[in-house]
Amino acid sequence: MSQTARHVVSSKPAAGGAVWSAPLGTKVPQDATTALDQAFTALGYISEDGVKENGSISVTTIKAYGGATVLAIEGGNDVTYTFTPIEYDNPVVQRELYGQDNVAVDDSGALKSVKMADIQHPERVYVFEHVLSNGVIEREVLPCAQVTGIGTNTHSSTAALGPEVTLTPYPDAAGFKGYKYFAEAVATGRADASPAKEAK
């Protein structure tokens, strides 16, 4: 295959949001264009660092007499995703950080209180929505993932509030931790077109 510059791309969030979550068991999309189930909620704006996919392959090397490496045995690929939601007083974000039942809102739906406790973050479904610079839509689906890390949240006059979140995906019934789907953008030609619904 020859070199093709069109395949060298950057990305930006899809219209409506880059990170979506829903309760475990929610119907997951199996392509890049089907509208997300109504149970999905967007986490709003994410910091300019975007969504990072971090892979780490566990390898055991076998050496022969004399010191040469003659075999590498892979022990699995530990994948995590990190991103920083910066809509700090968005109740959806606070529920992802501190538990779905530990966040209260007032009659208007605005954030009222957050209870911080030792909790086991629930396994949930996550979807990442990206639009590549060549117009291709990329959708990443994690059928079962869990918040396994919350970074430092610094109150400062020079930066937006919001700690980095780490997600760890787990294998589904088929043994896959995640799925990536791709499709050409809709015929309007708009690079920011998104198949996902807007957050309510």
C-alpha cells in the first residue's frame, strides 16, 4: 500500500460532546453513526488534552545461555483511558467522580451538594466521540469500564477546575475491552457533524 497523506489525521470532539456514559447494560452502538441510547449522558467539555488511550503490554522475555533474548511472551495489554472534564459544577461530572447517589441537585437541576465517601465506582458503559481532520467519524465504545483514578483538583485563578479521570475497561462476553468504529461524515460536509444526541 502506498503512502496516503489523508490517513494522517488529528481529531476534535464531535458536536455535543466527546465523552458519554450510561449505566451498565445499556444498549451499546455497533457502528459509528447510530444515535446513542437515551440513557447516555455527555460529560460536557473536556480539557484541551483530549482523551488519552494508554496501552501497556506485559511482556516476559526468555534469554538463552549467553544473554541473547530468544522469546517474548505477552501477558496481556492493560489499557486505560484518561481525560479531564472541566464542567466542574455539572452534576453529571460530579456523579462520575463521587458516585451516582452522592450528588444532589436543586429544583432547577443545578448542583446542590456532593458527599465524598469511600465508594466502589460502578462499572458503566462509556463512549468517546471524535471527528478526524479528514472528516471521518471515530466512535470508541467501552461496554464495561470503571473509574479507577481521580487526579489532583487544584483551585487556582489560572486554570479550570477539574481532576483527571482514569477509566479501566474490562472484557465483555466476547472477550473484548473496547471497539472502534469509523464512518465517513454525513453528506453536509461539516467536519463537526455528530450522530450523537445533545445532552439534556
